Amino acid sequence: MSRAPRKLTQGFTLLELLIGLAVTAAVVALIFAAVGLIGRTEERNQRVGERAERMLVVSQWLGRKFDTLRLLSRREGSVFVNFFSGNAAGAIWVAPLPERGDAGGLYVFRTTPLRHSDGRVDLTVEAIPYDGALMAMDWSRALRETLISNVRTLQWHYQDGRTGQWTQDWDASKGQYPARIRLEIGDTLGDWPSLVFPLVRAK
């Protein structure tokens, strides 16, 4: 009695197994890369959103402070000069704090870059109570807040309302206030749009 030949069932060869493992590893790597890319994209979107929000907060705060700027004078030596001065690094002016309500009083504000020992630079604002034209500006007792952290570029510009020219040096002895202030800022993500503040009350 003859038997039909039995078919032999063969398993995977070592080569086929290695190819399968390599393909699986490649697919897993692509999945992890995609997940990592999504995570980095979400993180970047969050940073961009926080940056845009910070731009808005800084622009609105400075805008309110310049809108409520007080046209006052102070004594410098034997003469009285406008209580406003500025250079490429920052400005000094008088405005109320807070802007509304009866609880606020006048303060002298100063914006200035704060340099850290590790090389970082922040844009800070300081405020001391206004005490008249003869006050001594003691900045050691000033309130201080950071407006922008990790500033890479910081340039202040002041427009002369008579000539329309921009300058980075506005001396207190000028007989007028600037018509507008322009602030150029750059941070770790690049340059901000120019911030321009008209000094309406100074006209």
C-alpha cells in the first residue's frame, strides 16, 4: 500500500526573520519620530502663543503708561527741565499708578536693561513715588518688574514732532516732549514687530 508524499511545512528562515525584525524596527522608529515631531510642534506652538501674549501685554502696558504721561518739570542744577528723557536703552517719565481710580498716585518710571552674570538681559521697569520737581531719584528703593526676559535686541527711538526726525537720544533739556516713541525688541525667537507709542498728551 503506497502512501502519498507528505508536504513538509517549513518555518521562517533566519534571513526572513531578520528582515521582518528590521521592517518592524523601522516602522516603530517612524512612529516614535512622528510622535516626537507632534510633541515638538505643540511645544513650539505653545511658545509662540506665549510670546504673542507677552507682546500684547507689554504693548498695552507701555501704551497705557505713555497715554497717561504727565507733562511735568524737574530741577536739574539751576534750571528746570522736562520730566522726560531717553536714550537707546530706555526712558524716564512720570505717570500715575494705577491708571484709573482715586487710589493711584504719580510715579517716576524708568525702563532699563538688566544684565545678569550669565549673560542674559531682561527689559525691566522701575518705579519710585513722584515727590515734586525737587525730588531726588533714589532708584535703590524702586519697585521693579521684568517686562521681557532674555532680550537679544533693544533699541529705543524718539521722534521730534517739529522735524519728524527720529533720534535715540532725547535730552531732558529739550523744550518739548517727543511726538512718538518707537521700541525695537528681539528675543530668542526673533524680532518683534516695532512697538510705536504716540505721546498724545505731549502735543
